[in-house]
Amino acid sequence: MYLGMKKMIYIFAIASLFCLASCEKEVVPVLQPIVVEELTADAVACSCEVMEGSIEQCGFYYATSKNNVTNKKGKKADATFSGNTISAKIVDLSPNTTYYIMGYGMNEKGEGVTEVVQVKTTSLVPDIDDNQYPGKTE
């Protein structure tokens, strides 16, 4: 009986060590740089990849001042998270304006952010009747 109990304790100890070694520990999200997928006079579609960590909340900070974005005082655009990709379309922007964008992903360990990217929305070009159409970035 004593030898059987020793074997059970030994097997339990080995199983516990295996479980601890194979369990992943949660980390603050690590994000790849932002990819700008579409840029118009009033919107920017962008995304970034999550390299490590789970995501509970995500989005993009944006503003016309880089300091407001890095200090997280700019506006927030909600995003979707699918697979390992955070993506959003930031709308209601002003034409021919420079914006700074920073992606973020959050979990219980903290918030991971991307580097700040700078984009400039396209201008609006009037036609003969003064209708406005998206033009090219200057």
C-alpha cells in the first residue's frame, strides 16, 4: 500500500509540473505596425496584427496632434478583432488634413499599442457645378 501511494504522489507531481510548464502565461498585447488599407477625403481604413497576448478590448486612437494620440487624449475609434487582426474604419474626418493614428489592444495584463502613423486625407475637388468629389492627396 505504501509503495502504491508513493507512485500516485510521483505521478501527480510529474503531471502537475507538465501542466505548469505547458500553460501559457497571459502577457500585455504586442502589436505590429498599422497598415493603412484605404484613405479618402473623410475616412481611413486601417488594421494591425496582434503578435502576442489575448485581446479583450481594442481600437485606434486618432487626432490631428501627435501628442494627443500618444497621450491618449485624442478620439477613439472602435475596432473589430478577428483572427489576429484588429481593424477599423475611422470616419467623419476632414479633407486634406493630417491625422495621427495609434492602435491599441487591451487585456487584464495591460494595454499594448502600435507606433503612431501619420496619414493625410485626400482633398475634395469641385466640379463645374461646385459639387465636391474626392481628389488626390497633395
